[in-house]
Amino acid sequence: MTRYHTYDAVIVGAGGAGLSAALAAGKNVKTAVVSKLYPTRSHTGTAQGGMCAALANVEDDSWEWHAFDTVKGSDFLADQDAVDIMCKEAVTAVLELERMGLPFNRTPEGRIDQRRFGGHTRDHGEAPVKRACYAADRTGHMILQTLYQQCNKEGVEFFNEFFVLDLLMVEGTCAGIIAYELATGELHVFRSRSVLFATGGYGKMFKITSNAHTLTGDGPGVVYRKGLPLEDMEFFQFHPTGLYRLGILLSEAARGEGGILRNKDGERFMENYAPTIKDLAPRDMVSRAMFSEIKAGRGAGEDNDYLLLDLTEVDPEVVEKKLPDITEFARTYLDVEPLEEGVPVVPTAHYAMGGIPTTVDAEVLRDHRAETVPGFYAAGECACVSVHGANRLGTNSLLDIVVFGRRGGLAMTEYASTHPLPDVPEDAHEHAEKWLASLMEGDNPEPVADIRETLQQEMMDKASVVRNEDSLTQARDSIGKLAERYAGTRVRDRSKVFNTELTEHIEFGYLLDMAEALVVSALARTESRGGHYRDDHEMREDEHWLKHTFITKGDGGDPSLAYKDVTLGRYTPVERKY
Ligand SMILES: Cc1cc2nc3c(=O)[nH]c(=O)nc-3n(C[C@H](O)[C@H](O)[C@H](O)COP(=O)(O)OP(=O)(O)OC[C@H]3O[C@@H](n4cnc5c(N)ncnc54)[C@H](O)[C@@H]3O)c2cc1C
């Protein structure tokens, strides 16, 4: 049986972006959040290090310095109007969370404490600055709990463990969504005046990743299949300090508090790559430096294939009090005592800079000419506004999700108050129903898990920290073959109650789409910029490439590319030195 619901605002995803949007919309219009996970299990809850804002509580700071760092960190690909908005609104965003009850760490005077993070500097690159507000190494957990409580207080309705399958469009206008209830296998049609996607990232396409299993790009996948564009998909961030072999994240806060990266000879190698801010250089640079050290045979361990994060010179009390979770990870997963020895680390796939293109009010763009899709919004890691350009600075994502989630929620309120409820055809759910039925018909030739493992290894080997034409062409060809194999697979479990084989099957399809969009966009960009580093085109080339990539899946299924100019502002691109 299919059930029908009617709302003014429907938000897909209950991470920080979704809940910020829901809170802003829920105060004014009838709002629902639809999430495949129970809200507080969203990946935002694992964010450790902090959320930045130029509060200047501990050291001199200004939002302009923050904006400069963000633009420089982005390798000048960020849109500077969006960056200005984010850095200015950061201060109120943090103070509002504080007033809602978020337990930030405090200075002895009782103000919100702040710490250092990569790429955040004072006075345009002079020296690292303390800008990240934090709650030990559980900042995201606290943000998520705080926003969830407030949403409940405002009467936002939650549909938890509902898997969104499709977006409803009527004559080019967004009209709602279709969701599958995990506990019953029932379909639900949500008619709505406005819809916001906040479905998070898609790091699970890589073998070594800090991302949760559920980060499979469902939102951007639905958008891509609708023939709408995705922006800057070639830019995927590798975080320097994932636990060796596992990818589990050790927050950059470890280096912010004084941790140092060393090679097998004990050398502080970042001094050679970023002489001014060393270990606190942006992530793209540190990950590349680690890659170079390993390639030059200076990696530690029997296979010389990892580096060491040295916390032994940090005050043990600081380690225990401000970094309790990550030190415990090192003990539990690698049997290493961080107070006494270096922790083996490697770069780990961490953050998608690209995603669903939006305006600064989270309105989704229909094309590279900046036309929008009425009633449709996106925010958070699944979106590209673009404040992170080619490389995101640490602590700017928790900020992005709160600021642009809220702006999206406000824009939805305004739109929903002035537009009628779109008519939805009675058979709106039939397409989804037939799709699910087809996935459960016939025999399954091979497990999807095997195809997924191959994709993750291919992406790791051929499209990660270092790429070139050969590796990307091979990756593109492999993805094509994997997609053919995937198309022949079927779901063996035919039950209606918590059918995780079915949801994993669908999720993997989106991962394949994300991988295709990444590799095709990366092949075309014959330069190196931020997280996209090509050893066959090592230089950044502003003359040709100071522009955003828009990738669209055509009617025949083949992707096509278009480009949109970067919005510049106070800062003209210069060589990036740290
Ligand atoms: C380990 C780790 C540590 C991090 N630390 C920091 C940090 O210290 N500072 C910082 O700024 N950033 C950090 N980041 C990045 C930051 O946490 C994320 O980019 C951000 O939290 C993403 O928020 P979001 O709301 O966009 O998505 P998420 O929090 O990932 O939420 C996605 C939501 O979408 C829902 N969803 C997805 N698909 C569907 C579907 N098909 N149907 C229904 N619902 C769906 C999920 O249920 C979930 O509720 C970290 C990331 C990781 C992985």
C-alpha cells in the first residue's frame, strides 16, 4: 500500500545541514524531515575537531582573514560571494548554537575556547590562528544533539529510517519525493511545496575512507539521474591522518594541539613543503607531501607505506582532555599508545567538495547558466555552493552545514508561503514500485559486494591523491564494465522488513554514478588544483581552468560537460605558498 503525505517543506537528511534547514523552516511552515538513518546516527555526529568562526575569543581575528584563508585554501576556485556570507554569518551561527545549549569547551574566563586548524591563519597567512570552536573531539555529536532537540521543540515531524528513492518533478518544478519505509517495505509519496536535499557525502567509493557506510551519494545520484547537473565532482579531499589500513579519522585537531607528522627517519617533513605553517598546511598539500615521502621510500613500517603522527611532545593532559576519542581509536584499533609512540597514518578519502550546484540561498541550479529549479534546494556536503572550491579547510564544513542549511530553510519558508502545492499525478509512485519489483526478479549472478570492492580499489589506485590521463582513463573504463556487471545483479532477499540487501544494492548504484562523474570531470581538467592533482599536468592553469565543472547525464546515458565562471571578489588568484 502507498501512503500519501502533504507538507510545505520536506527535508531529506537529518545531519547538521538537514536539521539546520528543518529548524529554520519548522518555525514557520509545516515541515518534515525524511532520513534513512535515525537522525543522531548521521555522519555529522562523528565530526571531531571543530566549527570555525572568527570570534577572536583567544587571539585577534576577523571574518575577512577567515574569508581570505578559505579562498586561498580552495586554490581560488571558491565563489567569493558565498565565502563572504559564510565567514560573516559564522559568528552568529556559533553564538546561536551556544544559546541553544551546545556545551562548547571554555577558556578560564568562561568564553568559548578556540584552537588551531590547518590553513586558518591571522593577517593573511602570517601564522596559524585559533579559530575552531569545539566540544572536546565530539563537536559534531554535540551539534547534532542540540539541533535535534530544537527541531523536536519546534514540532518538526520526523520520518526516520525512510529511504528516499526519487524526486517528483512536475513541469520542471519540484513537487515532492518518494520514500521507502525500511521497517515495512511500504512506499510513501510526500507532496510538498518545497524539498531540500541534505544527504551528505559519498566517500564510500574509495577503499580507505573516514566516511560512514551510509555515505553513498544518494541525493546527488537522484539529481544526476534526473538529468540535472553536478558541480566540481573531480575535487575530492583526502585527509592526511587516517589510521593505517583502516582510514578511521584522527582529527586535524591533533596537529592543531601540537601533534607533528614524521617520516621513518623521525624527520618533521612538512618543514620542507610548507615552511611557514608546516603541519598545519591545508589538507591537499599535506596529503600530497605524505604521498611524496612514501614514494621516495621514507615511509615508516616494513613496507614503508605509512607515516607517523607524533603526539608525544603534546602535554598528556591536553591529549587526554581535548583529544580523548581519537587517542582511544589509536589504542583500540592499532594497539598503539599515542602518549609514548607515533601513530601510523595514511591519507584517507574524507570530503566531497563537489555536489548539487546551488545559489547562496541553497536553490538548486538547473544548468551552468544559473537558472534554478523552482521549489528544489540542497545544502551541506551533498551540495556545492561553492565555498570550498578545490579544497576545503578543516572546520569549514560544520560551519557550511549550519549556515547554508539555515539559509535553505529560510528560503523554503519564503517559497512555500507564496507558492501553491503542486499537483502530483496519481500514479507518481508507480515508477519506483516497478523499479523495486525489477530488482527482486530473477537470479543473482554475483554479489554486489564483490563489484563494490573492485570499484573501491580502482578508485583508490587510479583516482585518489595523484591522478593522470592513463590512470583516469583506466578508471573510467573499469567503471563502465562494473556498471554493466551491476546492471545484471538482483536482490536475493525478497523480504519487506529491513531489507538491507535491497538498500545496499540501490546505494551502490549511486556510488557508481558518483565515481563516473568524478572520473569524467577529472579527465577533462588538464591542470592541478587543490585536491585534484595530476602528475601529467602539475601546474594550476588559471587562464583555462579558473572555472567550475558542470557534469550532466544526457538522454543516452553518456555524461557531458559544461563550465561556469568562478565568482571572484577581493582576492585575485596568486601562487599558493604556506
Ligand atoms: C570522521 C569525520 C570527522 C569530521 N570532522 C569534521 C570537523 O571536525 N569539522 C568539520 O567542519 N567537518 C568535519 N567533517 C565533515 C563534516 O562532518 C561533514 O561534511 C558534515 O557533517 C556533513 O553534514 P550533512 O548534514 O551534509 O550530512 P550527514 O551528516 O552525512 O547527513 C546525511 C543525512 O542524509 C540522510 N540520507 C542520505 N541518503 C538518504 C536517502 N536515500 N534517503 C533518506 N535519507 C538519506 C542520512 O540519513 C543522514 O541523516 C568530518 C567528517 C568525518 C567523516
